[in-house]
Amino acid sequence: MSAAVISPGIRKTLLMSAYFKSKLGLATAASISTSPSSIRNRHNARSHINSHLHMSRDKSFAANMTSEKSALVILATGAEEMETVITVDVLRRAKINVTLAGLEGLEPVVCSRGVKIVPDTSLDEAVEKGRYDVVVMPGGLGGAKKLAESDKVRRVLEDQEKANGFIAAVCAAPTALVSHGIAKGRQVTSHPSVRDAIRKNPDYSYSEARVCRDATTITSRGPGTCFEFALGIVEALVGADVAKQVAEPMVLP
């Protein structure tokens, strides 16, 4: 018969339980007293042990969810609000340090459906703080057009590419990659409305996937794929286990 394998987590729990039992002087089965005071003492001791074990598990989970990764999300007038908010929210749930930077400055940004979003800072100030692990561009036709025409965005993307950092774009925003000559030779996807504009450029291979990751480039199709898009970024930065932990409580289909 082969020996049973005890996982590290179970072994740790058993060792902790034995430690607390020895420290608190719990009675063995042979010497258990049935007096009210003894029963109360045993109950209090068990509660103390369980409290320490639960705290250990909670700290372990928190440690797994701690991240020093950072994301820069560039917000331009006319951006798709769902793509912006969903992406920022999911990344923050994964404990990724997200900076939502306004392309035009610090003023509230009017998105494609009239929703106003207040950026954390301006793009100029965000760039001064240093490099980010991922630069994210939400779509929306109006927002994507501004991203594609911006010299600031071009410089940010070029620096990110030179540093081999992740670049993520969704919906119409992959057109900004094409306009600035970023991620040449890679496979990308986009909203169907801008598919032909990307396909006609020989420097890119087009995919119909809901989320497409090619090396450090992550692209996706639209508002309906944004949870998958954001979780794809989470997986790229901090791993599949964290992405799964983030996804489960959101009750995604």
C-alpha cells in the first residue's frame, strides 16, 4: 500500500493544532474531566485554536492576493465607459495598482454614452511617476481616435514596448496600435467595426478571438468581452490562480 500524501497546507494546519494543544495544556482522552469549569476551559481553548487557524488561512489568502504590479489606463474623451470601468474594477480586485490617467488632463472625461468619469491624474503626471507593468487603452470610436492621434500616447506606447512591458487595447483602441506602429508582426483582435482597418495593414495578423494575447500584447473585442479582457490582463501580470480567485465572486457565466 502506498503512503498517503499530505499537502503542505494540511501539514501546517496539523502542526499548528498540535502546537496550540501543547501550549494550552489540553487534556488527553484518558484524563478528560466533566466538571463545568473543565468543559468551559476546553471550549475556550478550542475557540482559541480555531481562531488562530482561521487567521492563518486568511493571511495566506491575503498574501496570495497581494500584488506590486501596476497598470496605467489611458482615458480619452469618447472612451467606452463600460470598457474603462470594468477593466479598472477587475484589475483593482486583483490588487493591481491602477492609475486612471486623463489624456487631456485632470478634468472629468465625458465618455461615449455621456457618462462622466473623473481620472486619478493626468497622463503627463502619471508618466512622470515611472514605468507601469501594463498600459491599457479602452475603446470607443471617439476615444480610440484621440488615442491614435496623440503624440503623448505614441511616446508612452513606444517606451512600454522598448521595456518589454504589456500593452492592452480593447474594442476600437487596437487601431491606435496600428497608427503608432506598435506590436508589429503580432496577432490582434478588435471590434468588428474596425476589423478591416487593421486587416489591410500587412504588419498585423487579425484574430476573431474574444481575447487575443500574443507575447506582451493583449487585445479584445468590445464591452461584452471586457471581463475576459481584464481577467486576461490579471492572468498575465499575477497569474491564473489570482485571476480565478477574482472571477469566482463575480459570478461570471
